[in-house]
Amino acid sequence: MKRGFYAVMAAEFFSSLADNALLLVAIALLAEISAPGWMTPMLRQVFIISYIVLAAFVGAFADSFPKGKVMFMTNSVKIFGCSLFFFGVHPLLAYSLVGFGAAAYSPAKYGIITEMIPPEKLVTANGWIEGLTVTSIILGTVTGGALVNATVSAFLLERVFPFLNSPSIAALLVVAFIYVLAALFNLRIPDTGARYEKQPKNPLTLFSSFYRSFTILWKDKLGQISLAVTTLCWGAGATLQFIVLKWAETSLHLTLDKAALLQGVFAIGITFGAVGAARFVSLRKALSIMFLGVVMGLVVMIMTLVSSIWIAYPLLILIGALAGFFIVPMNALLQHRGHVLLSAGHSIAVQNFNENISILTMLSVYGLMIMLDLDIHTIIIIFGLFVMSTMLMVMRWQTVNQKKYNSLSLLQRQDVHHSP
């Protein structure tokens, strides 16, 4: 890998770590101001909505400047959003601005990989990026939890920031420092030399361009398959996090803080799977491992039979490993097709739009099932069957595409053979 790629990884690691740590601090701040309980999950919603609302714009923005410069600018937006907490701005508004920066950051982060790394190494590069991102999520959650811990807060106020009298402000200063560290690595990212045609500034033109990119990627025979799989996987992964919490409470009789650790176990499994995919799966073989999505849906349903924490650990690691192993090659394939058909920034913007629509939709359906008071085991069975059936449909879709492609290739060869 080129040296600049390691700067991208470091910048992504610290920026993502700060995002996840800030979420925990924002939750603590909501508790401090006695905000209603429904505002806590809203923090994640306002963060995700930025990806959807800005989808038509962030791709063009990412392709208007060198990607390293875009990452620096958008990380600076995150720092500004973090700084709003210091001035008493409502946590929902401040964190939504951080989501704004994250939405604009993402196309540049993934786009620069396709500019910097040759196609044959894309799966490896994505394996490292995804593994590092999951690691940053785990450590970010741990860091955020530690920052709002009473013992750690007391240490920060006594030894690190004796001039402060607010535990939340001390925690925010630590998070801001992590964002600054990410910005320093952003400055180390080299200019790849990739340049794109001048991007439009008119909003209507940008919407039209985004829609055109959206349809091009969904009509492409390889793009549509990889986009369908990644869209399903991100929505399923986000929903599974909440399912694990409820399952741990009901079946394993764990308190919320201990149940949250199971999410880390699941994330560790994803890391193993992502690294394994980077090591053993090439871009050409990406479509051959889609069956693992079906296997994952089946294994998820085994959760209904588990009531021991010692069985839960390896089971969640296995589910995470299956998810990581098949999503990384599909993500690499989608990036490659997007880079070929569109541009790095526009293709990632389309991907983010689809994935976050999936997350919002699946979380809403999960919330509805909870409101209807469905048993968690019933929800798990419905979830597992949905993942299995959807992946089987996508595999069938790919088979039909392959047959059409082979038939077209045969006709083209016959035309050439019989031409005068």
C-alpha cells in the first residue's frame, strides 16, 4: 500500500472514534438538561438524516477538490459542531452539524481509495478501512463511556483541566482533541492528481445529476447487485445492534451496560471477517460469496435458542464475521463499478443514500414491532427470514443477469462469425 493510504486510515480512525465518543457525551448532556427520553435515539436519527438530505450535493463537493483537502474541510465542520456544545447549543442541533460534516466526509474518504489503490487491491484496502472503522466504533464507544464516568470525570477535572468545573465540558475537550488529531492526519494525505470535470452549483442541476448517477448505478448489472447487498447489509447491521440489546435483556437477563458489551463482541466478529475477506477474497470472486448472507440470516435465528452468555459470545462473533466477510468484497465491487461508471464522489454519495435509507427504514420497522409488543424471539425469526429471503432473491437476480450476459456475449460472437 502507498504511504498516503496509511494517512487516510489514521485520519478515518480518529475521526470515527471522535464521532462515536461524542455520541455518548451528547447522551450525557441530554440527561443533564433533563431532556425527554425520545431525544436520545433522535441523536442517531439526526446524524443519519444528513447523509440522506445531502446525498445530491456531497458527491459533487467531493469531486470538486482533492479528496484529502475535502476530508480536512469536512472534519473541520465536525470540530465546529463539537464546539457548539461548549456554547450551550442544544445537543440535537450540535450533533446534527457533526452528522453534516460526516456525510460530506464519507464520499471523500471512500473516493480517495479508488483514486489511490488499483482495482486488484481494492478488497484488501476496504478490508483494512472497514476493520479499522469497526475498531474505532468500539474504542469510540468505550472512550465516550469512560469520559462520562464519574471517576474519569473527577480525574479530568482535578489533574487535566483544573480550570474547569463541568465534567461534560472536560469530556468535550477530549473529543475535540481527537478531532484535531484526525485533522492533522488529513493534512498528511497526498494529492492523488485525480481531477474531474467542473461540478455544477445549481441545486436543481445537482439533484438531476444525482438522480442520473442513482439510475446509472442501479441499471448496471454488477452495480445493482453490489448496491442491493450493501444496502441490505447496512440496514440489517444497524437493526441487529438494537436486537442484540433487547435479546440480551430478555434471554440473557443482562443489564443495559453489560448488554452493550455484546455489541462490541459483534463488532469484533465483523473485524475478523473484514480482515479475512481482505486476505482471501479478490475483487473477481466478490459475487461468489453472497451465499454467506443467507448463512448469516440462518445463524441469527439460532439466537432464539441461546440463554447462556458463554454461548452468546462465540455466536455473535460468528454472525459478525459472516457479515464482515461478505460485505467487504461487495463494498469493493460497488466502489470499483461506481468509479468506472461515474466518479468516486458521486458513486459513494449514491451508496450512502441507499444505505442510510435502509437503516432508517429497517429501524422504523423494528420500532413498530416493539410498539406492537412482539416477543423478541419472534422479531429475531422475522429478521433472520427477511435477511435469508432477500439474499436468495439477490442471488437469483444475479443468476438471471449472468444468463442474459452470457446470451448477449454468444449473440455477439455469432454476429462476428457470420458477418461478411
